[in-house]
Amino acid sequence: MRAYHFGNFYMSSIQQGIQAEHAAVWMAVKLRRSTDKKSQMFWDWAAFHETVILLNGGMDCDLKDIANFLNNPVSPYPFGMFKESKDAMDSMLTNVMVILPERIYDVAAQVRRRNLMFDNGGTMSLGRTEHMSNDDVEECNGMIIEYGHYSAFEMELIAKLNRYQLAS
């Protein structure tokens, strides 16, 4: 599991890291007494995984779009966000955080590297294969069997992960 943070690109590098920490603490406080599946996923990440990825999430309006997307009732993934105070930055949204399992970020990486795509049923399939060796096709087909089906929400989430660059 990994925590993905979408940071406001108006922040400096150190500020983006601080805002990510604010979002993680906010999420811990929000989930501290909950026993639901999202809470368990967050605490599992915090106790055993701890990997954090900081992405350039764009402007305030872009972060709001990401937060609205993640706040979908069909989402099985815990998410949080952090806004600055009204006095400090007029309540600007500075970070949106989501905890993701390996099956999501691994497939996002495969999509980026190998021109993979989803069919209408949410199954991972090969894109253009004319430029791939037989080994690549066999490896990709193995991945399809291993990872299986994805919901429409997950397919859009994977596309969003690939749309944002690492923060710098």
C-alpha cells in the first residue's frame, strides 16, 4: 500500500511535504475510532507500509476535483484532505491524500509503460502489440490474469494517477 498525495503546485517543495503530513494527521484523527474497512486500510498502511508519493495536483480547483472524485460512495479507498485556515490562506485546499493498494498503482505503472488499456468489462488488456516482443505479450497476459477486473471508478482512478507528475 501507498499514500498518494496531490499537492497544490503553488506550494514550495517543503510546503508540499508539510501539507501532506497535515492531510495524514487529519486522516488519522478522522479515522481513530472507526473500525470500517477504509479505516483498517489506513492503519495498515500507517503501521506496515508508510510509503508516500507526492504528486503535483495542480491548483485549488484541480484539488477540489480530485477530492470530489475520491469522495465517491463507490470508492473503497480512504482519502483525506487538508485546507489552510480562513485567516492564513482563505481556506485554500493544499493537499488531497488517498491510500491505494498495490493492484491500483502497479497497474497504473503498467499502463504508463506498456500501452495497456481496459476493455468495456474492466479487464486489463493489451493496447497495440505490434511493437511488443512475445515475452512482453506473455508477461502482460500474465498480469491480466493476476489483476483481473477493475470497476469504472478504479479505471478512472488509474487514469488520474497517470495524469499527474511527481511533485518537485
